[in-house]
Amino acid sequence: MTHYEKYKKTIKEGIRKARRKRDIWINELLADKTCIYCGEAETCTLAFYPDNKEIRIISRSKGLREKLRLPILERIQKNQIVCLNCEAKLNNDIQLSPIL
């Protein structure tokens, strides 16, 4: 039995925990934000537009050290915070006006 086979479950659990910590970090960035179009504030409905999927993928592949987070933070700065409903409208070319 190889080392990997012996500790397969433990290794997978460690990877799952690390990935969850990175997801929590991204969600914490959204915690005090609102959708710029409708004002929705529920964190689970907010996304970075237009690069939400890429930001989350990059975040999961990087560590949580500050130096590793800088490229993610730079990419986030180039995005708007929108709710999933407004994102769907934007993706279907429906014009929205930001709330003031």
C-alpha cells in the first residue's frame, strides 16, 4: 500500500478544508457590499461582474497568504459587485442603471 492510498481520505479532507477557507475569504470580501443596481445585500447572491467564475477559480488554486492574494484582489478591483439577478440581466443585454 502506497502512502497516498493509506492517507487518501485524510489528504482529500485537507484539500477540501483549504478550498473551503478560500471560498470563505471571497465571501468575506462581499459581506459588506451591495449590488450596484438594485441594492441587494445578501452575500450568497452577490458576484463580481464580469469575472466572478474566474476570480473564484483563481482563488481556489492559490493560497491565503497576502502575496498570493494580490493578483486576485487586483482582478476584483476591475469588477463591479452585482446580484445574480442583475448579472443575468446584464448577460442578456438588458440595460440597468446604478442606484445612487
